[in-house]
Amino acid sequence: MKTLLALVLAGVSTFALADGVKEAANPPVVEQYDYSTNLDIAKVISLSTIPNVCEVVPATMTYEDHQSQRHTIEYRAMGDGCKQG
């Protein structure tokens, strides 16, 4: 029984490794955002860090849509260094 469990776990880990290699071989295309872009965001995966500068900087967001497709968009954001107070 332990041997069967070990074989199943080895098979599953091989598929997981192959999926990771596939993702590395096909990196996501970075789309450029503008105000006319229709976004279908079901889940935000990651947001880039906005630097502490007082100027417009590039930022990225990776998200999943409602069909579980992953997207990465690049947009412009104001840096966090302009706060007065």
C-alpha cells in the first residue's frame, strides 16, 4: 500500500513539475492598460510595489478572469512620495 501511495505521489509531482516548466516556457503576455480596456477581474493575484517617489511610474497587476485565465496588465500610477502632511 505504501508503494502504491509513493507511485501516485511521484506521478502527481511529475505533472506539477511539467506544468511549472510549461508556465516558464510561455510567460504571460503583458497587456498595456488604457481607459477603454474592459477588465474582467475575478481574483487579483499580485500587484507591483509602487515606489516612494513623486512622479508617475509604471505598475503591473496580475489577475484571473472569470474563466480562470491569468492576465498581466501594465498601467501608470502616481508614486507614493507626494503625500503632504
